[in-house]
Amino acid sequence: MNVLYFAWVRERIGLPKEKIETNATTVNELIAELRGREERYEAAFADLSALRVAIDQELSDFDSPLEGAQEVAFFPPMTGG
């Protein structure tokens, strides 16, 4: 699965994207796996209220299933103006 990081999430992790193998069945499980990797992931996912997620380019919830997903993207909330 491709995992994409945008804005400050990318800055904290140090990568714009990566391809990972995961057994996670939900976004929350994927985040738990990522947080367990290294401190930089822990820092990026420390406050989930400051994050949004999209699965295959569709806004989703953190409890959304990952079955069949090809891409998960993490980014801060967008503001208009």
C-alpha cells in the first residue's frame, strides 16, 4: 500500500510517501503500526485531532477499513479563504 504524507506530517516523518506492507485492517491499526516504527512517526501521529485521512483519494475516518485500499494519505485539516 502507498502511504502519502503532506505538509507538516511529511516534515516530521521526512518522506513524502512510502510503500509499506501491512496487516492493518483499519486506519487506526495502520497508525499504530507506523507509530511503533520510530520516534518521528510517533511525533507525526501524536495528535490525531490535527490530522485528516483519505483512502484512495476519498476523505475517511480513522476507524475506516483498509480492505482493498491502494493508497492512504495523511494531512492536516484544510482551511479555505
